Amino acid sequence: MALILRFFTCLVLTVCIVESVDAAISCGTVARQLAPCASYLWRGGMMIPSCCAGVKKLNDMAQTTLDRQQACKCLKAAAQGINPSIASSLPGKCGISIPYTISKNTNCDTIQ
């Protein structure tokens, strides 16, 4: 579990270095909010309640177009190392609607 969490965090933080924008949401914030989801995103199975709490908080934080685009870019980078079908279904499993699919193929620049 610790190895999975470190991998997930490192992957998301890498985007922070590569993508520098003026969004209020950083990839570090995304990683912190979704850290409880790491095991689920990697292997599936049981999802812990704090995972959905993090997804909800992250969604609530993404108030501007720049915030949503930056969160998408962080999630897109993280999606490279996790189960794509689990990642794309995560918001729905938590009862949350986001304006894009969590996928390595998502064009985050088109998100409003």
C-alpha cells in the first residue's frame, strides 16, 4: 500500500513540475485528496469512505476553469499508472459528477 501511494503521489507531483499554471489547485492538492483512493485505483476492490470524501472535496475546490483544467491534468498524469476503467468510474461510484473523464486520453484544455 505504501509503495502504491508513493508511486501515485510521485506521478501526480511530476505533473506539477511540468505543468505550471495559475490555478489554485496544485497536483500536490490532488494527490493529498486522492491518497485514500490509491489502493482502490490500483487494484479495485473495496473503496474506503475517505476516498469519496477526498473526491468530493477536490471537486468542490475546482471552482474555476483553470482549477478544473489543472485538476484534470494531474488526474490524467496519474491515470497513466492505474486501472483506467476504475479511474474513469471513480467519480460516479462516489456520486459525484465531473465535467470530464479521468483518462490518459482526456483533452484537459477543452474543459470549461
